Amino acid sequence: SDAGTDVGPLVSEAAAERVESWVDEAVAAGATLLTGGKRDGASYAPTVLTDVPADATISCEEVFGPVLTVHKVDGEAAAFAAANNSKYGLQAGVFTHDLQTAFRAHRALEVGGVVIGDVPSYRADQMPYGGAKQ
């Protein structure tokens, strides 16, 4: 609740160590670290990675930490295919001003919910919340 805190710690130091190891693994495999990548006890700096190999743990599992991986794709169909290339499918966030794109995302994405104009972690308590796949 400190006003000077932008990003708080993870649930434990072990959790921060896991995030650190996944980021380090991705960088060793060829990912580019744009910012972050530093751990201080149970805290992990907000981190952005590009060029992350598809088989890196951080590409295949939920990181549950302040890490963003950026993947370039060639168009909408490729973006939907990339999102579907996961064993998980809880929710997806799609940012668009085009209603037809929103409808195509709803039909194409293999997830429990498609959130338009917000992050996929959005949830209202009265809203059903379930996914697809694992």
C-alpha cells in the first residue's frame, strides 16, 4: 500500500527465483532482454523479452510474474494461430477498434473468453470464468 510502490514482490522468494530462471533460460536460448531481468529477494523487475524461442519455458507456461514476451506475427490469422498454439486457453485480450475483428477473434480463439479492449485477466465476480484445453 506504499504510494512509492509500482510493482510489489511475488508471493515468495522461490517464486521470484523461478521467474528469474525462466527469463535467464530464454535469454540463453536467444531471446533479447529489452528491460528488467533483475531479481531482488522476492521482487522481480518488470521485464520485456523479444525473439523468445517457441520452446522456451516462458513461452509455454504461465510465468505468474511481471514478464511480457513480444512476438511479431504477419497478420490477424497468424496472431490467432499463435495464441491457439498453447496447451492453455483461459482468456484472450484483443485490442481493436474493428468490430468484425472482434467477432473473428471470438470465433477463432480457443479460449474460455475473449475480452475486447482490455487485458485477459479482466474478470467480474458475477461473470462465468472458465477456459479451454488445460
